[in-house]
Amino acid sequence: MLSKLKHISNSRRSVLIISLIVCIAITFETFQQLYYIKRFQSAINITFFDVLKTQSYRWLIWLLFSSVLIWFVKAQTTRKKTTLSFLKLIGIIFGLVLINVIIISLSQMVLSNEEFSFSELISEYLPFFTYQKAPIYTLGYIAISLILYLYFENEKLQIEVQELSELELTNSKLYKKLLAQVDEKSTVLNIKIGNKHKIIPVEQISWIEADDYCVKVHTTTNKTYTMRSSLKALEEKLNSNFLRVHRKAIVNMDLAKELHLANTPNLILQNETEIPVSKSNLRTVKDFFK
């Protein structure tokens, strides 16, 4: 039974629970009235369905006035919960119960074909139906208020979850878009030396020199390491401040000090190393200095 309820929408589940509460209340009260009738022999040949018919129209009136609770509870979900709002709800419930009792009392006077008497209404009908109906009607309205409150709060929560889900999806798309634009370059070089691996931060690399099928990595500590790679492969991995200045050289331009424009242009690094600059790469180097 519980597993089947999980597959029902929240609105249908709420309607189903309220309908079940009303049916239980009508059935309980019908059996109660039938017991009193038989116990005190106030009527003859009265069946369960005879009493049920009388009780049903009274509960129908009760159900119609519950629409006021639906409006009030729904309005409260968008507002801050205060003691005043709770007291208003209690006041509305007692007010609706009183209206129900008055309407049922007047209806019973009409159905009894009695001449209307205000004093009789006050002295007999109202006290009788207040005693008979007020407690169970009040409990019924409280139950409906609680169910409606949970339903509207859950609905509000689902809207917030949906908005967060859409925001997460938007942020995910934005992240992927930004990720594609970010310069995801290597921050270290992993160089194998014998059976060991040497990790060199790229900011410690001054320049890289091609050497047949290998490259020589020159560092700011005046050490040189050889690794099996090509300048082209490293050029794609390194940050944008590493420029290909020659077919045999990549330079860390953060460490470049001067550019000499002579018959053979060359770069002077901070450690006074001179690196030739090819004519095809000269424009790129000049643009970097600008």
C-alpha cells in the first residue's frame, strides 16, 4: 500500500488522504448515531444507510467551507510563519465550525417542518449540534490544515529544488565553457633520469633546446636535464609565456632580458645566455616585448 502511494503525485495523494479522513469521520459518526438511536430507542427501523444519508449532507457543508482553509494555508506558505498567523488559523477553524453548526441547525429546522423559532434555535438546535458536531468538525479542519500545510510546503520545496537543479545545469554548462577557454597548460615537467623521475616547475625553466630526438631543459639553477620529447610537443604543453624563438629553441620569456636586433637577432636571458631568434619567429618575439 505504501509503495503504491509513492508513485502517486503529491496533489492526488493529498486529495486521497483528505477523502479517506472524511470517509472515516462520516462512517464513525454514522455508527455512533446509530448506536444512540438504538440505545435510547428514539426511532424505529432506522438503518445504517438512513443515518448515513443524514450525515453525508452535513459533511458536505463542512467540506465546502474547507475551501477557506485551502486559500488561507496556501497564502501562508509564501509568508513568514508567526504566532499571529497560527492564531488566525485557529480563529478561522473555530469560525468555520460555528458557521457549520448554525447552517446545520437551520437546515434541520427546515427539514423537520417546524415553524421557525429563534428561541428554539438558540435553546435546542444550536447546543445540540454544537455538542454533536463541533469536536469532530474541529479535529477534521485541523487535520486538513496540517495536510494542506505539508502539501504546499512540499510543493514550494520542489519548486526550489527545480530552480536549484536548473541553476546547477546552467553553472555546469558555464563551467565547461570556461574550462574550454582556460589555458590548461602544464605547471611542471616530469623528466626521467635513469630509474628516477625529476619534477621541475616550469617557472624554473629558462629555455629548452632541441637535441636530435631529445631536448635539453636548461634551468635557472644552471642545471641541464635531457628528456625524450620534441619541442613541438612541449610547446603545446607549456604556458603562453614560453615562445618558440627558433626551430631549435623555446624560451621562457619571463626570464628574457634583452632582444638584440642585429644581422643575427638573439635573446639575452637574465643569466646572460644568448639564444638565436629566427627571422620567422622575430615578429612574435617583438610583439611579446611590446
